[in-house]
Amino acid sequence: QVQLVESGGGLVQPGGSLRLSCAASGSIFRLYTMGWYRQGPGKQRELVARITSEHMTKYSDSVKGRFTISRDNVKNTMYLQMNSLKPEDTAVYYCNLDPPRSASWGQGTQVTVSS
């Protein structure tokens, strides 16, 4: 079972940036395709970015060109660099495998974009 801990969220003004981190337990992290998910107020959880074990990436249309997903398989950590943030990016952000495992959902990290 992979355990995941998200960090790096906060309050930021529109146009600002944040970098989220996802620390994973287990030596086989490097083998998994991982994803960043978010759940905004009153919305369903959605996948916004994914990265394969070979570092191939894919983004949802809503974040393409603004967010960058990356991973460090030595540190067992995944990142989400978020630039040009918009109020509609406000959500709790989670990391998980792609497809996600129910037992691996963490507490998430809150991102609030507001002036």
C-alpha cells in the first residue's frame, strides 16, 4: 500500500504561484503512474495532471500551460508547480496513483486563490 502526504497549499492572489509536494512511502513509487487531483467547492474530484514512471505528462484543459507536474523517484516525491493561478483553481488538492487507489487518499492540501 502506498501512503501519500500532500503539502504546500495556501492562500495566494490571482496570478500568483504555488508549488505542491506529495511525499510517498514505499520503494516502488518509481513504478507507478501518479496524478494530482482536486476537488473544488461543490464539485466532484477531478484529475488535473498525471505523470508516468517514464516522466510522460498529461494535463486537463483547465490547467494546461499553467501547471507543471514532475517527480523525483530518488526522493519518492511528486510536485505540482502552479502558475498564473485563478480563483477557479481554489480546491483541495490530492495526490494518488492513476487510476487512484481508495486506500491511498490523504488529507489533501487546501489551495485558495483570492484577492
